[in-house]
Amino acid sequence: MKDAQKLYANIMESYSNGDKEFEIPDGVYRLSTDGIPTFEFRNMKDFKITGGDNVYFVQTKVPFDSIKIVSCENLTIEGIKLDCEPPPFAQGTITEIDCKEKK
């Protein structure tokens, strides 16, 4: 796992330096689950954040609230895969159906 807080600091530093785009390095980033957004983008303008084929953000709770965007204009975030562990739904395998008992 890569450090999501460090990634956020690098994104914000890039924006503060006047860059117009930030490319996220490949990796899996585990996001905060303490109710405080890992990424809070506020009052940003004309900035693009991109991820490649291997950028994953993983959160371990629902709802997915680790990314917060407030009062931004022309902020683009693309190429990031979001995942939740465990999945926010039940999973299982049906192994047998008893048609006699089915009602």
C-alpha cells in the first residue's frame, strides 16, 4: 500500500506551485476511514489529476466519503479506480436448492 496522505500533500504542493496537472504514481492507496476525508479539494481552479491503468483507491467503510470536493471550478479527476473492502453488499454461492421445500 502507498501512503495516501503523502499523495494528497504532493497533489496540493503541485497545485500551489502553479502546475495545471498532476499524475498519480501507480499503486494502491488505502483511504482514511476515520470520518475525515483523505483528499479534500477546496477552491481549486483549472487543475487535472490523472491516474494510469494501475491507480487504485481503497476504502474500508461505506459510505465512500474519503474524497471531498468543495467550491472547485474546472477540476478534473480521472483514471482512478475506486474499491471498497469488504464490498458494500452481501456475497455468497448457492450450493443447492431443495425444490420440495421451496415455497
